[in-house]
Amino acid sequence: MLTTQTIKSTAGSRKKSKRVGRWNGSGVGTFCGRGMNGQNCRSGGWVPDWFEGGQTPLFRRMPKLKGFSNAKFKKHYNIINLSDVEFAITKWAKEITKDTLLETGVITRKSLGVKLLGNGELKSKVSITVDVASSSAKAAVEKAGGTLNVSVS
């Protein structure tokens, strides 16, 4: 018959806690498994997980970054100015494209698009095809009587 007096726990389900510091015959006497000397052998002594032995910690070595950078998705361009276009006109035809700029050596990276900026002065009438152009560059090309074809806005 099953009564409260006859109920026993399953073998191995209850384990006695290890009693440290109860003389040397217990196997964990004298230093109680804490080693000899040092901060962690003392009562109340501990080292936090982030402690690096006294060297400047990682969170203080890292720079304080502020703001947001979208550099991963930034579009890069070959930057040219109106003065570069004027140089290409003197060497080549009145039609300025990415291929013309590559041949003259004004730009060097074929994989990137071309961005036209308004630094310099355009003296002759010319047709320019670029990917992006600034408003000052557009105004300067129109003032000189040329046309500006922008493929990406």
C-alpha cells in the first residue's frame, strides 16, 4: 500500500550539496577549492566578466560614433568639373560622353558613373552626356549654349 511514509525519491534525483572547508579529509578542506592567494580566494572577492586585467577595456578603446552612415549603399561617381570638360573639348570633338572622357584620361574608372560639377568656366557650345550634374553645372552649360543630357537624377 502507498502512503506518505513509504514514498521514496528516485535514485539519483536528490544530491547532497558539497560542504567545503570541513577539514582535509573531505577533499575540499584548507583552501576550499579557491586556490591559494588572490582576489578570488577572499570572501566577497570577484572579477567582473568585462575586466581585462587592468588594460584599457574594449568599450573605452572603441570610438564614440555619433550619427548615421549609409556608406554601404552610397553611390560613387567619377567627379569632373567644367574645367575638365573644357580640356576634353580642346582635345576631342564637341560631343562629350563617358567614353570620350575615358579616352582623354579625364576619368579613369570605367565602372563608375560620371558626375559633373560647376567648378570652372565653359567657353564653347558642347553636348554633354553624364549620369548626374549639379545645378550650377547645368546653368553653366546652358549659358554657353550647349546641351546637358542627364541619365540619372
